[in-house]
Amino acid sequence: MDQLTVSNKQPLHNELVFEEHGEVVTDSLTISEIFNKDHNNVLKDIRTQIDYAGEEFSQVNFYQSNYTNERGRKYPKYNLTEEAFTLVVFGYNTKEAVQTKIRF
């Protein structure tokens, strides 16, 4: 996977994806911000999709890690491939989600 494909003038990849360890990914924090959803709810959605998708798909498309907040506390987050991102957010029906689906 080299880049996220978009189908119109507004580049989705500039705000959504980044490179980590040679892979183009996004993370649960970015999804939370862009889709205007609470991060804990995004984590729940990701964990649900991991359960539904099965171990083989999940091991190569979802990567759990941690981030440190402004108070110095560590919290969980997930990095997602394009396939995992699609699986998680295409179920969202917020205004932000619909606009992203249109741009995708």
C-alpha cells in the first residue's frame, strides 16, 4: 500500500494519513478528530471490527500502540492501514463521515 486514493480535488491524505515504519497509515486519534467522535468510542469501534474481521486480517491491518497526552499519561491508540480504516469508518453516518466517503 503506497498511498490513499482519492477521487476529487480535496486531498484526503493530507489530513488523514502519515507514514510510519514505511507504511501509510492513519490512527484512532486522527479518526476521532476528523470524524468528530470521542476517542474512546473510536477505540470501541475498532475493537469491534477487529473481532468481526478475524485474527488473520486484524494482525496485518490494526496495530495497537500508545500515545502520551498533555499531562504525561499514556493511553492506547491504534494505527490502521487503508483497509482497516475503510472497515471502521464506512459504518459512520456523521456529516464528516459522509463528506469523507464522497472524497474517498
